[in-house]
Amino acid sequence: MKPEIRAVRRTSQQHAVFRSLSIAAVFSWIAIFSFAAEDPQTSENRNADAPGDLMHLVEPADPSWNIPIPVPTIPDRPTGVGLLDASILREAEPMRFKNVAEIKAATEKPDALVEGSGTVDDPFVFRNLAFRGIRDQAAIDIQLPFSQSKNTRILIENVLVEGDPPTADTPARAYAFRLVDTQGTIVRHCRMSRCTGLYTGGSASRGLLVENCHLYSTVKGIFTILGQGHNVARGNYVHDSVEYGVFLYGSSDNIIEDNYISWCGKEGIGTNGKAPRQVYRRNVILGTGWTAINVEGACDDSLVEDNLVVNSHYGIILMGERTRCQNNKVFYSTQVGLYIHTGPKDKPRPGIAIRDNLVVGSGDNGVWAREGNTDVSIVGNRVIQANIGVRVNSANTLVAENEVSRTFRGLQTDGVTGCVIQNNDFFHARYAVTVSGSAGGQTAVRGNRLHHSIGGIQVGGSKGVLIEDNTISAVGMGIRCGGSEALEIRKNRIRLAGYSGIRIGGSKDCVLEDNRLSNCRMRGIWLNDASGHQVRRNAVVDNASMMGNAGLVLEKAQANVFEANEWRRCNLAILFKDEQCKENVFKNSVLEENGRNIAVLKGVDPSVVNENNTLEEAVQERK
């Protein structure tokens, strides 16, 4: 014969004296619809977690509401960029040189437009020239044989290039400068417009420096393809390009820094092909039709740092192994602020890092790590205003120490393994953290602060997720899990949950232990269609339940074990909602100072509940 369910009530003198009552007797005077409406938090039993009135919900006001949303500080358009002195320009016809001898011959002409001997100390110099009305031929076209490129140096300075006609809608087909297989060439203080742009390439090309130039109404701005790389574009002003401000293809070890790039039809800075070890830093990129900075292709070991991006479709796209994206400010991306592009499924790319960035006003995702990547780190970022603040589809991803606010979903993972979400601050969200489809490698949500949101942590369709040591407050629902198994929910602190503190539905074999729930206004712990759970050493206090709710609500809950739990100062401690609650076992628990200890919903037979559940010395005072 099963032992009867017992409950304990506090006497007016001390907590240590209790009377054991049969469950039938208890239920006879604790019918669910006869609950007293008073708040159990009297002046005698209030504590730090339980103010006696509702003013704690509004006073003091949530200070995070008063934090202004950052807006971009856009630098003025650069001055001192472009021509040094337009008044000294000499008109010139397009020049084309196939070898060093042809350049040398041009230096020997009377009134020569080219100076120097082409050595490292005395380069060939194209200076103070104006090329107007170019169409199909570059203003300066130099293509050196491989054998001559290594020891030849070229300087192009204070040169104007304008395409023909200068008012047409389409830029001229010709490049301003076409530099093939040149090495160590310097282009500075030039102005190029109404043409395709500046081009360098060829297998021997290397070490081009483009500095303090003004390029506008071009197709590609600055364009490099293949070659040995080691090119630098620094301090240039590039705007109103049909396609790209700067485009790199198959060229490695380039540095793109301190440029001001605006209103490009496709991308501010584009990269593709095998192009490792790129550096993009301190650039201002405004108003791009597609992507501000696109690090796409085999761009291993690249660095994207300290850039300001405003108004783009994608802010920064990242690819390549061990690529780093840090200290950037990305505003108003209609699609994604920081985007790790999809990688190969059979050999995921490792080690992309997104750190210490500010992302504001992304239409879809603030930060999105796609599948085909692994060992990704998203650390120390601030993400404000996005549909999804941080979205993770990559395996073994660390999401740590971020601040994510004003989102529909603060963080969402989809079908990932080994994701660690720790020490983040999520607030002002519809759902702060959502984990779905996680299996085959433990995903952990731990040490986070979640507050002022409708939902705290949601887990669905997952196995083996760890939810540990989180602080959750001022939410509609603290932790909600459904369609999952073998979850571990430990050491969480949940306060001011308007609907429920922890809800487990349609799940099995989970562990809930050492959690503390306080001031939940309806349900503390709610098990719905749940079986095989171990619920131990949890504390539910000051649960001012509304009618039909309790500190613990059991609904279609079977074969769960409750051990060493506490329910204190609740309007109602434990509620059985139906007769399908079977084979639940209560051990060594404490019910104290509650308005009511145990009840069944109206219409449920208390004797059936008593017969199908077990309470073994369950209700006793903790010494």
C-alpha cells in the first residue's frame, strides 16, 4: 500500500512544529478555486527578493532604457586628397609602354613628360600631367616583361585623368592607369574620374602603393588581380563607383587602410579568389548597394579592424580560416551586420573571430555565423536593434561577453553542436536566447544575464543542453524547454517572471537542480507532458500565484522525482492539474509559510492523485 501524501503547515509560534495531514483532508479545504487572494508577503516575512508591493516592477526604472542608441559619427569628406596643384598640369595624350626601353626613350625627348632613370633611387616619374577625354586606351599603360619588372621603379604623381565624355552616364572603358608586372610602383595625389579606374596585375606585379588619390565615377576604383600582392591603398577618397571602391582578386598580403569610400553600387571593398592575409583597417565606408567589406574567397589569416560602415545591405562578410574581425562599427545594414559566409560541409573552416565590434540597426541579423565553419568565437561585441542579434549555425562556437539588446531574438542557434553561450548580457528582446535542434555535443548556456524581455531562455528539439548559473529577471518566462531530453538546468537565479520561472513541456529525462526562483507571479516550476525528470534542491519563494497556478504545477507529468526542494511563502505551493499526473515521487521537501500547500484543480479527484503519486517524508522543516 502506498504511503499517504503528507503536507505541513507552520504554527504561529515556530517553524519546527508541523501537523501531518492526509491528502484527502488537505484537498477538502484547499480546493483550487477557494484560494485566498491576499499577497503572502506580509511585513513579517518580506525579504530582499520579495518587496511587498508592485512598485519594484517600475521603480527604479530599468536604467538600460535610458541608454541612448549609438549613432554614427561620420567624418567629413577628406581634404588634401587628390591633385597637389592643378594649375601646373600639362596636357598629355595617352601613353603606352611595353618595356623599359620605351619608357627610357620617352625621358630623352625634348620637353619630356617622363623623367628619371627607373632605378630604385631614381624612378621613372610621371608628374603634373592631365589626360582628358580617354575612351578605350588607358592614360598610362605600362606592361613590363618579367625580367625587367624586379629592378624597375615608377612614380605617378599629381596626374589628372578624365574619361570621355565627362558628363556621360557610363564611365569610359579605359583604365586611368594600367600597370602590368610592375613592382614597387607609387601612385599618389592623382585624380581619376569617368573611367574604369586603376588596375594592377600580372604574375610579377607586386608592391603597388596608391596613396592620397581621389577616384570618382569609376567602375572599380582601385582594382588588383592575381600577382604577388603586397599592395597598399592608403588615404584615398573613392566615391560614386558603379561597382567597387577597391577590388582584390587572387592577390595576397594587401593593406587597405585609412580610405574614405562612399556610394558604391556593389561593394566598398571586395575580395575574391585565393587572397590570404589581407588587412582592412580604419576605412570609412558609406552607402554601398551590397556589401561594405567583403572578405570572400580563400582569405585565410585576414584582419578587418577599426572600420566604420554605414548604410549597406551586408556590413562585413567574412571567409577564410582564422580571419579576425575586431573593433569595427557597423550601422544600418538592411540584411546582416557581420556575416560569416557559408563554408564547405566536408571540411569546415576553423577559427574565424568576431571581437569587440559595435553593430547597430541590422534589418535581419546583427552577427550571423553560418554552417560550414567551426571553432568560431563571437566575443565582446555590442549588438543593438536587429531581428536576431546573434545567430549561430556554426559548430563549436563560443559566444561570450556580448551585450545584445532591442532585438526580436537576442541569440538563436539552429542545429549546432558544441556551442557555448556564456557571460553575455541579453535584454529588451522578445526572446533573449533560443537554442533549437542541438544534439551530438553539449551546448552550454551559462553565466548569462537576461532581463527585461518576454522570454529568457528557450530550448526546443535538443538533447544534452546545459543551462547553468544564469541570472534571469523581469521576464515573461524564465526558462522554457520543449521537445527535448537530457537537459541539465542548474544553479539559475530567476526573479520576477510574470508567467513562469521554469517550464518543461513535451520533454523527458531532464535534471533541474539548485535553481532559485523568486517573485514569479503565476507559475514557479511547470512540468507539462513531462516524464523522467530529476527535480532536486530547488527553491521557489514568494510565488504570488494567481488562481489556477502555483509554485509547482504538474500537468500530465509522470514518473518525476522531486527531492529536497523548498516552497516558501507561495500563495499555493503545489498544484496537480489533472489525473494524468502519475508515479511522481516527493522526498525530503519543505513547504513553509505558504497560503496553501497542496491542491488539485477543480474537477480532479484527490483520491486518484493520492493513489498515483508518492510522498515519503516529503514535507519537513529543513534543520
